[in-house]
Amino acid sequence: MTIEILVPDLPESVADATVATWHKQPGDAVSRDDILVEIETDKVILEVPAPEDGVLEAIIEEEGATVLSKQLLAKLKPGAVAGEPTQDTTASTEASPDKRHTAALSEETNDALSPAVRRLLAEHNLDASEVKGSGVGGRITREDIDAHIAKKSSAPASTAKAEAIEAPAAARTEKRVPMTRLRKTVANRLLEAKNSTAMLTTFNEVNMKPIMDLRAQYKDQFEKRHDTRLGFMSFYVKAVTEALKRYPEVNASIDGTDIVYHNYFDISMAVSTPRGLVTPVLKDCDLLGFADIEKGIKELAIKGRDGKLQVEDLMGGNFTITNGGVFGSLMSTPIINPPQAAILGMHKIQDRPMAVNGKVEILPMMYLALSYDHRLIDGRESVGFLVTIKELLEDPARLLLDV
């Protein structure tokens, strides 16, 4: 009896997927719920677990293959023990030693490497010959690269310095790696936003001292009571939600020749992950308190970092907040996330001399940038929306008093 391993059901918005990484190879023993393979879609990575204990008998779709929902990926022999001959492993064991040696050598060539492995090697500027493969026939897996990087980073600094001095000048080389599905999707959506919207950006600046003073006063009590830190993002989300209530055009979207006004407040958060930029959604922000917002953002950030975001985490969203300030950006013009009508860019908080009541004061200032679709949002609404956010952030009591 053989169990067929199939591609999971793909969401309606996802036409196909790519086989990203096989964690097991033919002949490997697997336990129930072990991750066999990762499937990469335009939005998230789906993990396919083993349904039972046994041995992976055959891989039907190799890494890099494009697959559809319910397509056959591999075959699993339940109850088998690693080392027992299976349909695929018998042929390899009957091969002559010379043929096995030649096959092992061929696995070390760049052509034998999977697209995911080639991409990781290029991202970390590694040579395949430096990495010891643990897969079948010495094949390099993603885990081998992670282990090699960890070992390399733990080497003494003095040794690394000595090697750098003795090493010859680096040769002028190039590496070509396949673009990930997520990167291709992001590229297409950015072009779509530039080509299909009348995008403009308006700027303002906000004095962050009131919020910084409020955080300094209550952060310990807040963390003790709610078991989460009080960050800036909860203030941003609260201010944006209130501004969206006052300017419904910014919370709307265009569908053909219709304008769709949303009476709920789902806000997308631009998050940088190892795979690229994603925008998970924090839903019903008008019903959340500061602690709920902080916990929700932290959960989405962790899931994004670990590659655990689900399709439902990325669906929807009426407005996007992106915080380039965490990377040191002082000013930017963010690009709209279609079909949304606007996106707010937050930036680095920097001390600057400001004129206050005829005197110069050093204040922690931050630039705000609102990019919006001029087909739907006029200048009055865009500027008023941004000024509302500025006023709410500079006087946080307004967020509590709804004034």
C-alpha cells in the first residue's frame, strides 16, 4: 500500500504554486506530522506534513516545479523502515559503485542544486563546494546551508581577520538565482500600482515628545498589566483608525466604476521578512485596545519572521501602514497597496530644532508621508486626513476622549 502526498487546497486567489524545498528524500524515514515539503505560493509558504509513519518512496515533483491544487507530489510507504528497498531505492542500490560515485559527483554540480538552495547560496555569497551535503548522494539541503552559516558565524574573529588578510583579491563574479514567487508578485503589484493609479504623496511632520513621555510614564505598568510592551505602533494604528472614521474616502476602494465604502477598519502592516515584504492584516482595529493592537502586531511579526503566515492573515485590508523608520529612513514616498486607496509611511524619529512660541526647542520629530489615489481622494481629504493623524499623535489624550 502506498499513500499519495498531494498539494494542499490552494485559495481561490492563488492559481498555482511552486515546490520550494523538500525536507525529506526518497528512502528517508519519516514520522507522522514531519514536514515533507514546503510549497511556495504568491502569498505564503504551505507546509505539507507526513500523514503517517513510514518511508518516503518517491518524489514526483522536484524543487522548482509548478504545481496545482491536489496534484501528486510524492509517494509514502507507511510502516516501512529506512533501509528497506523500495521501488525507487532498489534501482539505486543495484547500480555499480562507479555509477554511484559518478551520481554523487554530479549532485555536487550547480545544475543538481534545487532553485531554493541556489538562491540561498547566492544570498549568503557561498560556494556549493564549501557546504557539506547531508541529503541522498551528498545533496545539499537548506538545513545544510543554515548549519554552515551558523558554524561560520561562530568562528573566532581573529581567524576570520587573518584569513581576510591572506585571501587574494576577490574575483569579479556574478550569480544568477531564480526570483521567488513572492518577489515576482511584489514586483507585479508595484508596477500595477504605479500604472493603474493616479498616485500622489503629501507630507507632514509630528512632534513625538507627548507620546514618548506617555510611554516613559506608563510602559512598566502597561507591560505588567497586559504582558506586552507599549510601542509606537499602537498609537499609530489608533490614530489612523480615528482618521479613517472621519475621512471615509480614504477607507474606500475603486471597483470598476463603483466606489466601495468599507464600514470596518482592517489595517495592513508592511512587514519585512526573510522572503520579502508582506502585508498581514490586523482586523477590526476600531474594536481593539492598545494592548490588543500590540499583541496582534507582535503575533503577525513573529509569524512573518518564521514563515508561518497563513493566507487568511494576508487577505483584505483597507489601508496600509509602513514604518521605514525602523531601518533609519528619514523620508520616503510609499507605494499604494492595490486595491487600497492610500498608504501611510512613518519614519525615523530624529531630534531637530523647532520654533515653539518664538523660541527654539530641540524636539523629537518624525516625518509622515501619505500616498493616495487621486482618482478617489482629493487634496482636501488627503491633507485633512494627515493633519488629523498629526493632531492625534501630538495630543494622545484625544485618542481616549474621541475629540
